[in-house]
Amino acid sequence: MTTCEDAHAERLISALFQVDRATSEGDVGAAHAALGRAVRDLHGVGVPLDRVAQISGLSHAELSHFLTSRPTPPHPRGPA
């Protein structure tokens, strides 16, 4: 991998840790949003979907879902 690819892989791995943490806390919405942001960010900087799929283990259909779904802002923590 190139240095640029390493950086992209690190971003996705970091996002996957955020997804795991949110999922373990029972916040499926936050997990979905974190993964969606990561996929859109990587695709937005030119990382091919094949590469994102390889790094993440997600299928092309799953990745396409994140690229076509409407982005959701992160949920604020604490009382409204």
C-alpha cells in the first residue's frame, strides 16, 4: 500500500472502531452514521469502492447504500 492508501485505511479502521463502540452502547443510529461518513469521505477523496470493500469487508451493495443514503449528522450526547 502507498502512504496515501495507508492513511485512508487508518481512517476507515478508526470509523469501524467508532461503529463498534456505538453498537456496543446500543446506538445503532450512531454506528450507521459513523460508517456512512467514513464511506462517503473515502469515496470523496478518490478511493475506489473496490478498495473500500477490501479494507472494510463490506459488499458493494452495502457501500452503495451508504453512498446513496442521505447523510445524517452525529447525534448529540446528553439532554436535549
